[in-house]
Amino acid sequence: MALRRMVIEIGMGTDIRGADYTKAAIRALRDALWHNSLSIGAAVGQPVDAMQVEILIGVPKPDQVNKAEVLAILPHGTGFVTVVEGGLEIPNDEGTSTTVIANCCAIVRLDI
């Protein structure tokens, strides 16, 4: 058997005033996952925790994302997080705060 890509879920998350990259990344993953109910595992005779999820996060400052916190919200299966440069950072007019936008792609694989 081999791992096969079954689903790609895409999301976006923000932290409006706190410039918290982890918070924006978690919201992006939730946006990707919480709009779906995956029944693909059952359709191929596998339990929901058999899913292997690759989480790709794009933010302007990748080193500021706590990967363990992002991975902790994964409701089923196992996974890993990769953070790359992307997303967007928008400073306010006063230059005292920024809005962070994170993009997320969750790739679900099953061993079939």
C-alpha cells in the first residue's frame, strides 16, 4: 500500500491587532478543516485516525509560528506542520500594530 492524496483543504486566518502569527495560523487551519466533514476514510474502510495530514502554513515571518500549537488542533489522524514565507502583514496607520494574514493548506493522505 502507499500513501495517496485524498483531500486538499484550504483556509485563511487572521490576527487583526495582536500580530500573533500562531493565532493567525491556527485560525487558518480551523478555516480549512471546520468547513468539512471527511468521510473518505469510512468510504475506503479506514478509521478516521488513519488520516495523515500535511499542514502547510504561509505567513510573513515563519519563525514566529509555534508548530506544536497549530498541530494540536488537528481533530483526527496524525500530521506535521511546515511553515513557509507567505501570507500578508498590514501595518496600521500609526505603525503601532499590524494585522497578520495566514494561509493554510491541509493535505489529507490515506494508506491505500
